[in-house]
Amino acid sequence: MNERTMRNKQNQQKQPSKRAGNQGFTLVELVVVVTIISILGAFALPKFAALQADARMAKMQSAAGSMKAAAAMAHATLITRGHSAGFTGTPDPAIVIEGVEVTYVNGYPNATSIVALAGLADDYVTTGLTSPRVVAADSKHTGSSAANDCTVSYVTPAAANNQPTFTVNATLDNCT
């Protein structure tokens, strides 16, 4: 090696790197990062709030589907056991489905029976609801006012040979 190359190598070894003595980040770098995170959070928060309303709506749609299936199953069981399609009361012998003794009104389960048959008692609010509401998404949505609904209603048939009415009272506005 020539003398010039050796001097360059020695100079490079003697000079510390620019970052070697500095530990951590500068105040400007931290402020920039915090600002970027704040801006991203401002955009993400409204999206998250809308997802909660969507989830409650889906939960209410699921509850309505469960109740429809349970009502059809109980009605079919009543008929296959030899009772009339418009039977009202508790059959003798009692019809027990999934551990629930079913009470019928015009051939379909009453409001108390339908909640248990559909398996809604544990994951939904079922008490303190104004009639005909039978399940709510949570304790903030019990149907006490029109803007605070997010419930499913079940109305037994008014007469024999009619079907029950299921109403999903869930929109983005009232499930927030």
C-alpha cells in the first residue's frame, strides 16, 4: 500500500461516527413521531366507533334468526306430537326442547319460552324491556326510547294458523 492510502485508513479509524456518542432520539424526532401517531389516531377512532354499531346490528340480526329457527322448531315439534297447529297452553305431556318446557300461544312459543329456546338468555339483555321487545344488544339499548332501541321484538300470533312477528329494531343510528 502506498503512504496516502495508509493515512486515509488511519484518519477513518480515529474519527468516531456521527451517531456513536449520541444515545436516543432528538426532541424534534419525538415530536414528529407523536404528531404522526396523533393524526392516525384521529382517523381511526371514528372508524372504530362505527364498527361497534355494526357489531350490535349484526348481533340483533343473529338474535332474530335464532328466534325464527326456535319458533319453527317448537311449532313443528307441537304438530308432530299430535297437537293442533293453533294450540295454546302447555301440552300434556309437556314438550321439552333443549331443557326448556315450552308454553304455546296459537301454536308458537310464548315470549318467555322463545328467549330460552333460541339460547339468548346469556349473551343478550332480556330483562327490563318494554313489550313486545324480548332481547336487547346490551344494557344501554333496552328500548326505553326510540333513539335508544337496538332490540328484537317477538309477537306471538294473534290467532290460530298465523305466524309470529319478528321485528329487528336495529339501525346504525340507534345501535351506537
